[in-house]
Amino acid sequence: MQRARVSIDPAFVVAPVSRRIFGSFVEHMGRCVYTGIYEPGHPTADEDGFRGDVLDLVRELGVTTVRYPGGNFVSGYKWEDGVGPVEQRPTRLDPAWRTIETNAFGLNEFMRWTKVAGVEPMMAMNLGTRGLQEAIELLEYANYPAGTALSDLRIEHGAEQPHDIRMWCLGNEMDGPWQLGHMTAEEYGRLATRTALAMRQFDKDLELVACGSSSRAMPTFGAWEATVLEHTYEVVDYVSAHAYYQLLDGDHASFLACSADMDRFIHQVVATADHIGAKLSSDKRINISFDEWNVWYLRELQSGQGGLPEDWTEAPRTSEEAYTVLDAVVVGSLLITLLRHADRVTAASQAQLVNTISSIRTEPGGPAWRQSIFHPFAQTARHAKGTVLDLRLDAPTLTTATYGEVPVLDSVATYDAEEGRVALFVVNRHPSEPVSLSTSLRAFGDAALAEALVLADDDLTAANTESDPDRVVPRAHGDVKVDDGVLTAELAPASWNMFLLQVS
Ligand code: AHR
């Protein structure tokens, strides 16, 4: 059996756990909004039409921020269409996802929903078909208390209090040729700078996100970030990163190792941002908002199977992935990677929340259930608290076709000094072999096991469904010992594992 060793010491701190790492994303795409979070008439819906069963699951998932309203959708969106009396709102075509958008749900509904869900909003604005003027009008409508045309209009629309939205994305994936209003880095950098400057004239403390690359595989990756940041460096706080992964051609080893790509992505964006900071003689540091990440079977979408509808329809079933055990292990590993970079990735959004590429699935008029990927997210959001520790991992490597040699384990530890709790998250990336893990916690003094969970299965294709919603759940770890400050455990092949320890 392969053997690996981990050492954890409270003296070696990466950064505090930013709660914003546990963000999610609600886009007007497929059934994320309509019959997802919003379904008037559903047996669990409240007077606003918000599904209560979904709200319960959102809270259980532990989501902290929610990005809205897109995504590709935002680049053709007029926010004014989604406010005011519902019966007067226009129905429009959304070319991004080939759907009919009724605008029954818009900004004020979303903001009410965030209050009930207990999450922070992260608003994206349209820099595809629109620009600076729209940005400042939206800001006045959303955030100014009262006494101006647009703030009074919001009050007339039933939102008495200003929304006070702090985080704003300056457009979405403007590097992508598929994006409405796609631009060069130079064009986008100038527009984003002008828009950010104008927004800061209204409120200098807003937190602004410039568009980075839509994936590390984009031909403009690196150069895009450098050019955009040369323009925006002093006026934004974050540069975004987006990444989706999928199992291709049955290559389990590469899929299980895909967080190595996310890891390299983060290193390279940080290096590029710091290089621009050096060029500009700036003391400021730009962090990463990893505001779209997940497993997504994009190949099927692109080939038209389960993809975009031929005809324009309302809220079609787009990208309703049925996530497997393998997908859940990968999601756990991506979250481990984000946490490991807590010093520079200080915000992230899993894409998306409900039905479309999502942790939660619903049926119209029917139940809501947790997908397999719900579980590693919920457990990590619940237990990764305090600070991220810089653990030492001594593990054999695994050779993969797509990512070369990677350590067989992906791991991170957090330490909550107040509660005296260490949480260790470990993925065994090996598709077929267990790994024997030995973890030294001696630096903490006494350590006792509080809980140990594993998500693994002989059938890696097993998934949760409407009729079998708990087929894939984490289970108590069978074989864990803590003796004399050392935790030993056997990690099943292709498994996500969590160990909680009470330390002195
Ligand atoms: O999350 C789905 C889509 O993926 C988003 O709309 C877009 O930004 C990305 O390409």
C-alpha cells in the first residue's frame, strides 16, 4: 500500500479562512432561478415565491456569498427590465442561453432572497452591451438611500432600504469570443478602469472585480491578466478566475488530479498580478475572486446533448448535471485547493447553486435534493474555520496523462484556536489504490478525534436522484486512530476525507 505523511503545526499559518471562499452563483440560466430558487405556487414557497425547501438546503450548504445575475447572461441584460411592477416588465430574448426571459425575477427579488437565505450579494454588471452610464445608474438605484430619481424609484418599487451591495463584478468573461460584446484586453482594461473610477466617485469603498480569464486554457491567458491589470491595478481589488473540469474519455486519474490545474492557475495569476504591481511600483496587492468553478460536462453542452435548446423557451433544462461520487471527490479537491491559497484567493463562487451545474436539484412542483457534490462543500464550509495552516505533505506521486506528475494526496488543514479544533481535508487522487496516511499533530499537544467522514464508493458513477436522494452521502470513517499525537487512517481509492480533531 502507498504511504503518505502529513505534519500540521499551528505556528505555520497561510491566512485566515475567508468565509467568502464558500460563495455560490445564481444565474438566469436554465432553471437556476425559475423553478430553482423561485417558484410561486410551489407547496413550500413563501409570499415572494421563494422555495422554502431550497432555502433550507442553501443554508445547510453553508453558502456565504451569491454572485448574480450572470455569467454570460449579464452581458446582454438590462437591469431595468427586472424591476418595478411585474406585469409591466418586458419579456426578452436572452441570446447567451437561447431562452425567453420573463423578468419576473430581478434585482429587488434577488436582494430579498439574499436576506432570507442569509447570504451576501455579489453583483455583476453588464459591460458587454452596456457600460459606464448603466453602471452608475444601477449603483444609484441599488445603493443610494433616498431623494434622487433612481433611489426614489427603488423605494417606489417596494425596496425602502438601500441594498448596500459591496462587491461588484465589472462584466463577465470579457476575454471569451462567445461573450456578448467580447473585447480585447486593451479595450476591456480601459472600459473597466473608467467604470471603476466612476463607481468609486460614488463610493470609494466598493469592492471591485476585474475580469480575468475564462479558463487557464484560453489562448490569451496571462497576457489578458497583465494588460487588464496594467489599466485597472489601482482601481480594482480582485481579478477573477473561472475553471470547469470534466471526466474525459474515462481517464479517472487525470480527472481526479484536475485541481493541479487550478493550483497552477492560481500561482500564475498571482505571479502576473504581482509582476504588474512591481512594474507600477505599487504596494497594493490584487487578490483572486475565483468566481466560477465546478465540475461541468461542457463537452455535452457543446455537442448539443443536453445542451442549448433549438427553440427559444422559458427556463429550459440546461446543464442539469447528475453528479457522481467521482465528481464529488473532485469538487472536494477543488475546494481544498482554493483553501490552500487562502492568502490570495479571498473570494470564490461555485457555479451554480440550483439545477444548472448545481449542488441542489429541484423538480417543478416537486422535491428538492442534495447532489453528491453538495456534501464535500457543506462539510468544508461548516468545519474549515479560523486559519489555514501550511501543512507539510510527504506523499508519493501519481502520473496522469493530462497534468503529469501530481502528489497522490490533495490536502489542507485549518485551525480554529478559539474552539481548539483542527480540520484536516484529504483527497486520495489514486483511482484504484488506497493510501495509508499518518498525520503528526504533536505540535498541538494533546489531540483527540472528534469526527471522521469519508465520501467514497465502489461504484464511482453512483449519483443522487429524485427517487434516491441519499444514495451518495459521506459516511463515518471506519479505520482511524489517534495515538500519541499521530492520526493514522486508510484512505480509500478516489475518496474525499475529513478528520476533525480536538486539540489542547
Ligand atoms: O456558469 C455557466 C457559464 O459559464 C457562465 O454563464 C459563464 O460565465 C461561464 O462561461
